[in-house]
Amino acid sequence: MTRHCVAADGTLTDISGVIVTPTVIENTLLYVAHLAPHILTITLPKGDVVNIIVEYSCHCWTRSFDDTAHTGQIKIMDGVRPRAFCSDRFSASIALGKLLATLSQNKLYLTPSDRNYGTYNATMMLDDGAAYTAFFTLKTNKGRFGGIRHKLRLYVESAHRRPQPEDGQKAKIAVIVGQALKGKKVKYFRR
């Protein structure tokens, strides 16, 4: 499977650096260097170390495709949902690594259900006062990546700037990881 690299301006290049301009492309054929899968290591309060593979949806750097607003742009297919490159989301997604690396220091909330983006969200306040929020799921997924064994998979469903932090039921990363290791998620209690 040939993958194309996505540049900060939305340009696609093949493996040799030649610009390609398809009209429609599957998101699975695209590679964003700063959003490449990687291992995140979390140390639990009792000292247990848990390796988690982190993977990202194209929603972290695309937006819903609008036939009028995105005329002439490449249609990026996320399954059956068309998406368009978004330079603002792409630029902001560079902060995702920092946000995930500091989950224990940032606000972490449960969402009321899986229907929107995922089970959990984490928010980091940016220098301009806006909130950058990542929505993610965390599930059991034993395997090996880059020679490192992992027990869980954190999948970032979406991430974007918001005018204010997301509201919800606060949770600690240690609790979320502990539940995920048991094949469960933290229960959301309606207020």
C-alpha cells in the first residue's frame, strides 16, 4: 500500500517527494509525520508502568467536507464520510503530542457516551486562552510496536481548538488506564 505524505499546507507527495493531486483519496493512504503511531508510557500510582499505542484519526487535521466551500480540494474519505484538509486543525495538531504526554497534568473528562467522539477528552489551555481538546477512546490492545510491548490502544478520534474547556465528569488518567486494563471504561454519572 503506497502512502502519501501530508504537508502543513495540505499538499500530498508520494514516497519520492513528487506532488500528487487525486480528487478523492482514502485517509488510510495518508501519512502525517507528527501524528504517526507511537508508544505512550503511563506510570500508575503504585509504580506499574503501562505502555499504550497511540493512533490518530484524520479528524485531528481535517474537517467535514462541504461541496461549496471545498470546491477543488481533495476529498479525503474517512470510511463513507468525506473530509477536507484544514490548515487550522493541522497546525493545532502539532500540540497533540504534548497534550497526550502530559495527560496526568491536564484536565481529563468523561463524555456522556460513545456517540460523539469517544469515551474521554483531555483539554490543554493554549497561550491565547483557547482550549485545545482531544477526544479519545482507550481500550485493551495487546501487541508490539517498534519493539515495545503495549497493553492498551489510545485512539484519538478528534482534536480541535474550542473557545472554552469541555465540561464533564473529571477523571484521573490512572483510573482510566486501570479500568481499561480490566476491559472496562469509567462509568459516567449524569448530574
